[in-house]
Amino acid sequence: MKRLSPTLFTLFLFTMAGGCTQAGVNIDPEGDDDDDVTTDVTTDDTTDDTTNDPDCDASVDADNDGLDECEELELGTDDNNPDSDADGFSDSEEVDCLTDPTDATEVCYACGWQHADPGGLGPLGDEEGDTLANMNMIDQCGESVSMHDFAGAYHILFMTTEWCGACLSEASELRQRTIDFVDESGLEFSYIIGIFQDVQGGVPGGHVALEYAQAADAGRAIPVLSDVNEELLRATPFNGSPLPGKCLLSTDMVLVDCYTGHGDDDAAFDWIDDDAAP
Ligand SMILES: [Ca+2]
Ligand SMILES: [Ca+2]
Ligand SMILES: [Ca+2]
Ligand SMILES: [Ca+2]
């Protein structure tokens, strides 16, 4: 069940309402001898046409950023600049990753995760039925990631240490398990690997996430997060043993079911299928 992002939803409504693609039917509705159709092509004539606004052309993408003139008008972006706020991410990349393409302080995650936190998730807690705390951990791209940005999709949080060899063997299967379940169900799902101890049993540094992602062949298909602030065990019913710990997360980041040990997680996948069924 994929949700339309607020921006895309706005665009969707905008498009359904006819957008701004129609040339004016009545070229001079005010009777002021002002030929709106021709003057509005280059000026934002907000006091004149509001319903038949010819200020944009949905067939034109002059800056080749993947957004047409009308989408850019709606978003407030520059249709002659592929990166309107000059933050290094194109206007359409920012639409896809749910950041503001007109605000340079909002940028996409380097690993490509969406900023999907709807805000206000809760009530927070560490027991089943509670909403998982909005922890910050370091991902395999070296960036701090807020947990609630993974809202909107289903997840299984796979909690392990760097030193657990059997856990790494299972972690190496998680990318394929994710692909298989997504293909079969059509749902948005991913494992999230959370590492709460390094190879010496200490607090993991941020670099551990990248090393573990490489060892587990996770690429950027699965978030691999280093629990640099020691929050993970406090945020879930899992006390660190036996390994690995797992928590099924709903699309609202609720801790649905937490359990331990190796396995194929079929019960969790069945729950997701049932939850998503109409
Ligand atoms: Ca464009
Ligand atoms: Ca643009
Ligand atoms: Ca940008
Ligand atoms: Ca931005």
C-alpha cells in the first residue's frame, strides 16, 4: 500500500483539476481588452486568469529535471534550473525523496531513503503495541538517519552485534528476502539492520554500518544502521540476547511483534500480508 506523498498528492489533485494546461477559453473574461492568453504566457497574471491559467505548458521540461512547467509552477521551483535551491539534489530527486526542493537545508539522504516521517507518530514506547522511538543512527552512507523517516512502509528491524558470525550469515540473506517478498506481495517492505555492539562488544562507531553493509552484501537496498547513541536496546523489548533480535514494524512504526533467533520470519510476512489486505 503505497501512500502518495503530500507533494505528489497535491500534484495529483492539481492534475485532476485540469492543472494549468488549458489555454484560456475566454481570452478576455474581464472585458478590459487585455488579451490574457498572450500576456499571461510570460507574466504571472494572478489577478486575471485563475482557472484557465496559460502560464505553463505541461509538455515542456526546459531544464530537463523531470518536472514539467506546470509541476514546477505548483511546487514553486524554477523551471529553468534543475536544482532550484542549489543543494546538489535535482528538483525531481527532492520530490521523490520527499524533501523541499525550494529549501537548501532539506536534502535527500545520500543512501536514497525517503524523508517519510509524517510527524507526530506515537505514543512512543519500548513494548509491543508502542510506537518505536525516533532514534538517530548512522547509516552505511555515513549519515545520521531518523527512524521515523522509514514510516509508510513495513519493516523488520534485525538487531545484532558486529561480532555475531551466525547473524552475519543470516544478514547476508536479508537483501534477497526483501526482494522476494516485495516481488511477491507488491508491498513496500524492507529489513532494517541495527548494530548495537562492535566487534569488541563496545559501542559501534559510525563506520561499522558501512563495513557491515559490505560484509552482508546489503548495498543500499537495506538500511544498515550503527547504534552510536546506544538507543536500540532501550527502544525495544529485546534485551540483547539471544541474537539476533527482531521486531516487526507497522507502516506507522508500531512495534507489532518482537522475537529472537534465526529463522525465515514467515509469521511476520503473513502478518504484513493480512494487514495490507483490503
Ligand atoms: Ca523542469
Ligand atoms: Ca527545475
Ligand atoms: Ca535541490
Ligand atoms: Ca532541498
